[in-house]
Amino acid sequence: MCGEECTYQAPLTSATTDTPAKISLCEMYKIVPQILRTYHLSLVDGAQDWETHNYWFHKTSGVNTKVQVRNVDEVISKVQG
């Protein structure tokens, strides 16, 4: 269902309820590594408490993140291995 790019194989128990969740997880497995390769993420205040709320995905509150674009040479060197 996800194509060859997705390696996560969730078992399907019901076509109507689990198919959208499986597709969403497959898309997350593709986008998260790309975000981490392109941007440097750091917490503004690592000592601050934050919460998660269990919805379709875990939603967080109280998390302040600093996002910086990585150096292009650094990104290329990591991709090339």
C-alpha cells in the first residue's frame, strides 16, 4: 500500500479504520528523516515541562523549538555517507 519506499508494515485488522493510519505512518517515515537532514532542531529551554496528548498522532504542548537550516555542505556530506 505504501510503495517500496515505506518499510513499516503494520498489520491490517480492518480496511476502514487502519488503512488511513497505515498511510499516515508511511508518510511520516518518509518526511521525518528529510526534516532532520535539512534542519537542526534544538529545544529553547530543555528544563521546561511539556505534555503530550494522544490523538491521531501524539500532539505536544509546551515545547519551544529553535529551527535552523543546516549548512548545505553538511547536508550533502551526510547524504553521500
